[in-house]
Amino acid sequence: MQDYQHILNEIYTTLKKVKTKGEVARYIPELAKMNPDHLGIHLRLITGESFSTGDTNIPFSIQSISKVFSLAKAFQLMGNKLWKRIGVEPSGNPFNHMSLLEQENGIPRNPLINSGAIVIADILLSHLKNPKDDFINFVRELTHDDTIDFNETIALSEKRTGYNNYAAAYLLKSFGNLENDVEDVLDFYFHQCSIMMNCAQLTNAFVVFANRGRCIHNKKHLSLHKVKRINAIMLTCGFYDEAGEFAFEVGLPGKSGVGGGIVALLPHYYVISTWSPPLNKKGNSYLGMKALELFTEKTELTIF
Ligand code: GLN
């Protein structure tokens, strides 16, 4: 077996020396308060061994990473009927872009851009009895950790300033692609984005996508049919208009969030999460991308 701990330590030391790192997200006021110096990397092999370096036990706002959990839940509930309301093509645009949505009659390109995730939030609102409770319990179940929760302050902070998401939701509503009220859908969406998790928890939760639908306790949550499709969407759409670059440099399906987290996986082998708040111009963690590039270069463990 490779010396994973040594590899993670080396990456950490290299990245700690990098000077230009990008900027912490400021458009959600609560996120602007994050300390830009945090850096954590957590790896878990499918066989169960874990390796950690840096700030892997400090929870952060998972933001868009939550879109993978909501997609998984909606796919579980609706099956392939989901694809009548959302596409599966990369957008080639930023996560909050709207012009394609108008051109394509309110059918979002994919479930990982904001408009797509808002449609998924609407579906969960229609199908779950107690939407927020049921959703957080799903995330807790995948992670095997009951301490995971929403961050009300962050959810409220985004609600106050989330004009772009309001615009997307009203556009979706005008095209008839939202069943519920815009306010209710966005309340759910802002809450799902506010979920706090640390790198170790995120890694554990994503084992379900690397292990053919089985979580860390080997319980089956998703069929391979669904896992295959969710991983394909992460590979092609998980980093917005930088998905090509991520596949090119890192070579893994994954998902980023504006809280600075990234989680990526090699099916049947491992899940790895990184956290560093400063983002590059495309909204992905600058050092997180670098860490994952170094990891797959050093270990030669990529899907390609
Ligand atoms: N809540 C954020 C938003 O809607 C999520 C964006 C992200 O993490 N890329 O803008």
C-alpha cells in the first residue's frame, strides 16, 4: 500500500507555502467571515482506513456540495421521472447563470447548477413529509453522524442576499417548473446549502457514491444504476465551467461548494475531501483543486 499519510503531509506542506490563493466568497455575508487560512485534507479508502492532515475536524458550510445529497434523495424518490424536469448536460457557465434557463424554457441544464438544485429542492418539498428534517436525517444516515445540522445564521444570511437565486426561482416558476411557492423552495434550498460538515464527515458521507450505493456501514442506499448517473453528473457538471479543467488536472468525479470544500472520489477505491475557503475566479477552492491535482499525480489513482 502507498504511504497515504506521507503523501497528504507532503501536499499540505507544499500548499501552505502558496501565496496567492484566491478570495473567500463574499456574496453570502456570513461566509465572508471565514478564516482564509484553514486547510484540511481527509482520505478514506473503501477498505475503511482513513488519513487526515490539517483542519479536518472543523465544520464548514458545505454549500453546493449539498446538491449531490439532494439529487441522490430526489433520484431515490422519483427515479428517472426526474429527467423530465432537469437535464444532464454541462452548462459551460457559472453556477448561478441564467440565460440558458430562459432559452431552454425553464429546464435547467443539470442538477448541480443553482437552477437545477432549486428544481430538486421543489421536488423534495413535494415528496418529503417533513422536508428539512427528512433531508438532514438522510445526510446523517449516510454519514452515520447525528450531530450534523443546518446553520440557521448562514441560511438566513443567504436568504437576505440571495437575489440571483430568487431570480432563477421566479423564472422557473414562470415556466411552470416549480410546484411550490418560491419562498418555500428557497427556504429549503438555503437550508440545505447551510449544512455544516467537516472533511472527515463529508468523506464518510460520499462513500455511498464510491461503493456502489453502500454507505460506510455497508447498507445499500442507491442502486448502481443511480450511482453511475450521479457520478457521471459530478464528473461533467460538478465544477460548473471548470468541470473540464477539474477532469483534466484531477481526473475524478467530485463536487465543490463556495464554503471552500471539495469532495472527489475514485469508484471502488477511495473518497477524498479538502477544505480551503479562498476560491478561484470560477468559484472553486483554489488550494483544494491544487491538493487534489497533487494527490492524483502522486498516487496515480484517477478514473483515467
Ligand atoms: N448557496 C450558494 C448559492 O446558491 C451555493 C453556490 C455554490 O456553492 N457554488 O449561490
